[in-house]
Amino acid sequence: MTDGPAMSVAKRQAAIRARYPDWTARTLHATLDHAVETGFRDRPFVITDGHNWTYGEMADWSRRIASGLHALGVGNDDKVAMVLGNQPEFVALKYAISRLGAVAVPINILNRRDELRYLLEQSDSIVLVTMDRFRDVDYLDALDQIAPGWEADGGGAALPRLKQVVVLATGEGPSRDGAIPFAALDLPIDPALAHLAVDPHADCDIIYTSGTTGLPKGVQLTHDMLMRTAFGAAYARAFEDGRRILFSLPMYHVFGYVEGLLAVPFVGGAIVPQLRFDAAATLAAVERHRATDALLVPAMTLAVIDAAEAGSYDLSSWYAVLASGGRAPERVWQAIHDVLGVAEITTGYGMTETTASTTVTRPDDGMARLLTTNGRQRDVGPAGDPTIGNRIVTYRVVDPETGGEVGAGEMGELVARGPGVTRGYYNKPEATAAAFDADGWLKTGDLGRIDADGYITLVGRTKESYRCGGEQVLPTEIEDLLTTHPDVVQAQVVPIPDERMGEVGVAFLVARPGATLDAAEMQALVTARLARFKVPRHVLIVSAEDIPTTASGRARKFLLSQKAQTMLGMTEQ
């Protein structure tokens, strides 16, 4: 690695532009191969405690896995479902699927039987590659219930399109006789596959939405969309040569996948993926592997700060962080700098439908931008569309009721358009039609405003706001106030039905470790600062594990509303 971190943001961006002066549309695997062919063959690409894989080794491994998938009958546009964690096998399989022109369907590893059945059926997957077990989830037992005899018959009558199941043994459960082991995919490279032509504008992934408001929908993302967005991650955050990004965010979600795995090849960098999040282990891994960057969501950031204050770690290599995926208490930003010693702190905003982050603060932005915005509409340099300011996604703000554009700085619903926006949801034409307005703008469902410099500030979700006594309530306003209390590390406010008021609020609060929260005191805090209709009727003190979240760390608020009604002894209405 060079001394890139000491260079200015402008100089680092210039170095990336010099390497990529013009945009060339490439597939996932072609981008990896380009990195191999242009000087990064022997550099580490995937770093784990047990083994490191270079760019050349991962490229060859993915070719062998592609040969194994081809032998199972996988070809162009076939769907391959993946229930894998942040293992190196995830990376090899991802690039292997790309080499065949097939489409990857990464599935949340926390999903249980019914969710797994739904996703396999809805995606038309013909092959499933799954772990046998991870933590308390037994995937093979779920398959036994969904499609008995899957070892020989695939999905059988229950899932007729599913032809084969491949099992990656994690060592957490007994082996299964008759199942195809992952190692069986590792076949000698079939030279004929090198001549397969894969269209970079074809679908590469069907990534399911996190499901904050209902059943997941399969977002269709092309190779070129993913590559442009990943390049934009490297360019907007000014990656130095050889950046090393540590994360435990899952690669089956766009945050870890695009901002981590797919971004580093543009600068010959490496990822340091973690199988599960543990704050002390995160800090130890930064020290051991000399990570320079990390991807975090607010709950992780808070835990890492606490662990750093409690322990002793050499974090001198760590100078950058992308802390996103939700709203963080204001005090967190200063603590990242003061406690962790991180100099370049960025935050951003995005969604699966826009291929990950589309806004980000600049690495050299001041603290005020972190405190008051969710980032600037991302300039992705040569990967962008010059007609929309070298972006791949541009935003405007409209009135949620009329659809008319509002003035600069005024609040409304964010709508998005550009080459980074999905064309729709797989096998869901009605949901696709409903997602776009008459002019082709994607309705994000996020409420926010855009300032004169193109910075976006989120204020809530259209589907999360509610009316109490006829007055509209934005939960984020209450959540931001509650997290100013030094002992509150997380606040989530959701509505529940109320016969008299229509809806009232319930606040779920998570206390800092070792602290005790008083519900009445928390209500008094809101009462003193906000209008009466905004004061939550109920305050529930819970642990972080009690908050159902998406893969990106966002609270699944419709589930929280259901949970509140159960905890309060109400019948769901």
C-alpha cells in the first residue's frame, strides 16, 4: 500500500480518475479480472484470520466454482439462491454466478422456514447454495419441512423449479448424507466458459428489500448498476491505493456487498469480512489486519466506542469510517473521532432500489454536515451521467399528496431517477408500477429536504409517520430528542391504534450498558420539549436484541408496532 491516507481528498480522487479516465461497462467478473490483469494479481483481496486470498486466487477459485455450477446445469439468466454468511465462499460463488451470466439471489441468513420457502419460490431459483447451520438457524431442517427428500429431489413438488441444493458445512451441525457438498463445485476450470459473453446491462442480482413495511420484494440490479455504484463508493470517499475495509454487515445486503466487496477492486484494496458482529473482535481485527476503513451502523458504532474505552487496542491504521444505515445520536460523531481516532468520518443514504448509497458526506466535510445531513448527492466521476451532475442517481423533493415539486429546503417525499435506479421488482408488475410516478421517478417513501449544495436531510418515512388526534407525527423528531439523553443508545417510536386519538405513539428505548432508564422521566423529557400530541403514550424499556432489524440495521417498524400491541396486551387491529 502507498501512503494514500496522507494525500488530500482531491489528490486521491485524481489518482482514481487517472486509472479510470472513462467509464467502461463491465460485469462483476470482468471487473475482478481487470484488477488481476492490471497489477493487482498478487495483492490480498479477501482477508480472514485463517487465510488470505489474493485477487488471482479468488479469480481462479470463482472460475472453478463456475465450472461446478455449469455441471449442475446453471446457465444464462438462471437464478442461484445463496444462504451464506460473510464467508470467502460467498465471494467465490458470487463471481462464479456472474461468469455464467446467471443471476444471484442472496438471501438473509436470519430467515426461517416460511420466509425461505417464499423467497425460493418467488425468485424462480433452480439451485440453492446454503449453509447447513449458523447460530440457532438450522437450514437443513427448514428444507426438510419445505421439501422432504431435497437431497435427491431438490425442491420436489413443493418447489418444482428448484433442481439442486448444495450445502456448505459450517461445523455447527451434523453432516447430511446424500447432499451435494460445496467442495463438489470446485471442479477443474472448463476452458469453454472463458468464451461466454455476458451482457453488463443484464441482471446480476435479485436482492430482496429489507421488509421494513411488509413482504420483501426482489430488486433487479444489473452488473453495470452495481459496478457504477461501487466505483462511486471508492471515488466519493476518495479511497487510497490498497484500502482495507473491515465489516460484519452481511454481503447479502447492498451495504456490505457494494460499499465493501465490490468497491475495493477499483483501488486494489481488500475486505476483512467478519462472520458476526462483536465489538471487541472488531477492534482486535482492525489491529491484527491493519484495516484502514470500516462499515458500521449506529448500534455497532456505539458498541465499538464502548469497547474501545474499556480496552486497549492499536488502532493507528484506522482512519476512515462509513457510519450509516440509520440515525445515530449526535454524540456518536465526536466519539468516533475522539475515542477511535478516526479522522475521516462519512455518512450517507441509499436503498436497495438505488443500488446502495447515493448520497455521502465528503471525507473532508466538517462536523456540522454529519450532524445535520445524510450526505451530498454522490458525484461518481467518470461513472456518472453528465446530464445529472456526474451522478448515477439524482433526487428531487415532491409533495407526497400532489406529487408536485416543492421549493429548495422544503420538506417532502424524496423521488429518484437515473441509471442507478432499478427497473423494478422481479415478478411483481403491480408493485413495480406502484413504485414509480407518471414521469418515471422512483418514490422512495422517505421524507426529507435538499439544500442548495445538494445535501439531503432525512426526517422520516411516509409510511412511518402517523396521525394522533388528526395531527401528523414524525417519529424521528421524537427519537432524536430521546437519544440526547446520555443513557439512551437507541430510540424507536411507532404508532398503535387508539379508539379516541386514532393512533398514539409507543417509544421503545434501549439503555446504555449498566444504565437504568425511567419511563416517566423519558415521557417528561418529550413533554417539556414537544407538543402534547407528539408525546408517546407508552414507553417500553427493552434490550437491543428485542428490536427487530433489517440486514442494514434499520428497525422493522411494522413488526415493532405489532410487538408493542402484544406487550401492552392489545388485540392487533
